[in-house]
Amino acid sequence: MRGLLRLVACLLLAGLAMELFFVARIAAMAVVDPQSTAFQRSEAWQIAIHQGSKGAWRQEWVPYTQISDNLKRAVIASEDADFIDHNGVEWEAIERARQRNAKAEELAARRAARAIARGKPVRPVQLRGGSTITQQLAKNLLLSGERTLLRKGQELVLATLLEVLLDKRRILEIYLNNVEWGEGVFGAEAAAQYYFRKPASRLSAGEAARLAVMLPSPKFFERRVGSSYLNGRASTIVARMSAAELP
């Protein structure tokens, strides 16, 4: 029994130490630009394994003021319309996403059964997230890509810490400088140069909207930059941008 209690105590202390480490990391980001994220380091490793020294890596940090307001508005309109108002987590959005995903999985199961019966390939189910920009930043900055309840719970805790320790402007600045926009393409400046051969400060509304639409599946859209879906969705985002409030 004593051994079990010691083990539990050690696990609790380890968990507390990890949370304090996260608090210190996030607090430092108020004044120090993060040089990389957990997601970027994972991607860099994958690129190194598959492409070696030939693998391209594009990223350049630019201050908030050097990122076009068009891109800020487009990303908020596309990813998190209530970014200014929430405290890091939107519980209603999470519940709506859960319900949509449950229906999608049920429909996918029926389609898979028909496909197997006909000897056709089974298409993977496309699930949607209900994550805010703050949650996405928390996940990319500090967590692994695994999908577990424990990791999701940690994401919610870190999103809350980000909102407590950083202001909205800083959260958006870090997010836009680190989010993925293609294979080895990270941040607004790299994306603007890669897709439009111009700095992030000069992105038009249409260009910004196209980049915002790419965010859920950047590697997919990198190979389909002229797709009808991308064009149509970008037009929708342009129409919504005027309502997006900036920090």
C-alpha cells in the first residue's frame, strides 16, 4: 500500500511540475517569440526522415503590425468568429462539433458497408473540430498530435492559461506566425511569399481569404490551389471579413 501511495504521489508531483512548466513557458511568450512549436518540431522530423536535407522549410517571424489586417480578419472569420469575446474555449461549439461528427461517423459507416459489399475502396470519414484559435495554438505550441481525452483535457487547460497570461493580440500574433500553410510552410510571411510572392503585410482580401480557407487542411489545399471549393469558400469568407473584430 505504501508503495502504491508513493507512486500516486510521484505521479501527482510530475503532473504538477509539468503544469508549472507550461505556465512558465506561456508567461515567457508575453515578451519572447517562440522559436518553434511541438507540432513544427514533429513536422521537421518527418520532413528530415522522408526528404533529408532536400526538405524545404519556410518560416519568418513578423510582428503583428506587419501582418495584413485582411489576413487577421479572414482567419477570424473562417476559424473563430467569436475570438474577441470568448475565454479560450467555446463549449457550445465543441458540443455542436461532437454532434456533427457522430452523424458523420454513422453516415460513413453505412457508406463503408456499401463500398465493401461492392468491392470499392472505403473513404475515410472527415471529422470537424470545435476548437477556437486559442485551443489550436495551445495544441500546436505544446502538445502532441495524438487524439485522446487526456490530451484534449490538457488542451482546454492550456487554452485557458493562454487567455489568462496573454492578451488576444499576442495570441493571434503567435498563432499567425506559427500555423501551418503547407508542407514545411509555417506562418503568415512564409505563406504569403510561397503562394503570392509578396509579404504578409500586402495581402489582399481575396488572397487572405484563400489562405484562411486552407487552414483546416493546408497540405491538401496546397496541391489544389485552384479547386472550386477553395474559390467558393474564399468568396464566402471575403463577405464575412467586415464583421470580424480585431484585437
